[in-house]
Amino acid sequence: MQGAVTRNWMLRAAASCLGLALLGACSGNAPKVEGQAALQGQREVPATPAKELVKVALILPVSASGQTGLIGKSLKQAAELALFERDNPTLQLIVKDDKGTPEGAKAAAEEAVKAGAALILGPLFAKSVTAVAPVARQAGIPVITFSNDRQVAGNGVYLLSFQPGPDVDRVVSYAAEQGKRRFVALVPEDPFGKIAEAAFKDAAARSQVTLVAIERYPASANGTLEPMRRIAEAIKAAEAQGAPIDALFVPGGQDNLEVVGRLLPQADIDTSKVKLIGTGGLDYPNAGRDARIVGAWYPGPDPRGWNDFAQKYAKSYNQSPPRIASLAYDAVSMAIALASGQDRFTPAALTRSTGFTGVDGSFRLLADGVTERGLAILEVQKFGAGVLDPAAPPRPLPTPAASGTGSSLMKSLFNVN
């Protein structure tokens, strides 16, 4: 999916950036940022001679047009913020511009290899990851990407993004635990909608809840009302039969949900009687302004980490970050944490059983290239979001000696598809 970015709410990349701003003065031993990552007016400080300089490439569409370029710049700024906060002079971040194209991403990867990069962070889109992967693989360099397309994961490529499957499973299982047993679904007709629908059917089967009806709607607002009315008819029919619908599943991002919320009264769907549940796309600014959306449940990280990060970002760049920015911050933080280790960026180090902690909580890269995360259940409230069920950190994995199965056990313990 060319448009696939991260998680469903990140996939929409709805928030906008206002351009680059400068970080304040840094300490004398600040890490180096080379090429396009160099901050204007920032002196380059030579690395400490006694330590080996570790180079990490960051491939982003910083010069792409429109929303893609704005997102690329915001990811770059978040990565630089992590670099300067961690203050590790032995790690050098090399930013390469892929211009938002697979061809540009391949060229950027080739430049990164020639520059001596030991790890590649990015790119943003799945097609660009596909172009980068063979170059990195041939050089023996792992790739940690921000795409959420499962098809590009594995064989040295790791998705740092949130995956639709675990998102949907978490919220459906929570709803079932709260007594919600009969569901209807309203799904957008787009690539994400197809993934979310398949994940929803799987989650419903695992939680042993009944899926009464699914309707799909096109991108246009004019085409959305009729499928919503069919959902309303299904809800009324179920109630007349004495088996009322408990929950309406509405995956999607801000662009989808604002249209759905606006049309709920016209479709005659009463969200005070049928609980709205969604994916991380419900985590968008001012969602609580729509009274019909207030009370909806969705999965996501504990918002406190994001709030702290957003304040630091805004203080440094005089603008609010888009929601996806936390991934770049966490990627660089993880690279710094591993840079001084003996194994550094080996598969064993990247997939260590203890995982990592970032802006979006605890996470662990798995051997098949996807990420397991602890997800909370959040509720849309008038002002922000409330935590209904806290996230549990990923469980430590048994050691290979204890399990006797090595990486195959890692794949079997966690159902993240």
C-alpha cells in the first residue's frame, strides 16, 4: 500500500506540519547529524576519537510535495529531537531524502550503504520499503520502517508501526468482556478497510461474538449515507427480534470518522444504545467535539507518553507534531540504546526478549518483522481520552535454552497478524 504509513490512525497522516524549525542550543558533545539532517547554525562536533562512530541512516520523503513532505519533515524533526535528548556522541544520524518515490528510496539506501550506515530507519511507504530492502539485505543492514504493510516485513525488515490486527483484536476482546456480544460493522472501501474487516472477522471468531451485518462505504460523503441506513435497519430488525445489537465497529481515521459522525443522525443510529468501537483512528485532535463520538472505545498506547513527547516537540519546533512523529523518536532512541552494545543491530539485539520502552509504551520487535505492543483501551471523552483498561507490557519471552525452539517459539507465542 503506497499510502500505508503506520497504524490506521497514522496511515491517514491527518495532522499537518508547518515546516522546519530549529532546536535550541545543544551541549558541546552533541551527536552529529549529517547531510540534510544538519541543523542550520549548528556546529558539527567531531566524534570522540576513543569510540567508534556508529552511523544510522534515516530515509524520509522530506522534499516530497503536499502532505507527504510535511509528514517527512516532522519525522525528521522528531528523530533529531531524540538524538539531541539522548546526547550520544558516538551515533551519527544521516538523513537521506527519498522524495516520496520508490526510486528515490532505492537511491537513498545505496547512498546510505556507501556512507557506512549500520542501520536504516524508514522509509515511510511500503513500495519504498520494497525498493530499499534488497539493497539493505545485500549489505547486511537491517531496516526498521514506519510502514504498516505486513507484506514488506521479514528477512531483515522490521515494522515499528502499529498493526491493524492486534488493534482490532484488543478492542473486540475488551468489548466482549464488557458484555458486548452482537456486532455490526461499517467499513471504508479502501485498502485499510479490507485489512480491518478481515481482522474484525478473525477477532469476532476468537472472542465468540456474533457478527450480524457488515456494510462498506465509499470515500465520498454522498455514498456513505445509504450503507449507514442499511446498518440502522439491521439494528432495528435485531431489536425487534429480541436480540439487540450491542456494538458498531467503525474502523478508519479522522477523515472517515468525521463523515460517519456527521451522518449518524440522518441514518437514525443512536450511539447511546449501540456502543461505538473503533481502531486507533479515533485518536485524533478534538474527536470529543462530536457528541455522537464521545464514549467510543478504541485501542492505543497510554496517552501520557504522547502528551509528554508532544510538549517537548512543540517547545523545540513551535508547532504540534503529527501523531506519527513518535515512531521516528522511538526508532532513534532504540538505535541509541543498541549502538553501544556488542551485538549492536544484529537480529538477536533487535528482537531481544525484554523489548524497548518508547513514547508509545513498551514494544518488542519480533523475528518475523512485526512489532508486539502493549495496548490500552481508551474512551473518547469531551476533552481528550480516558484510559479504561491499561496496557500490559509485552511478556518476557522464554530463553531458547528453556524453550528449545528458539525463534520459532517467538512466532508462536504472539498472534500479531
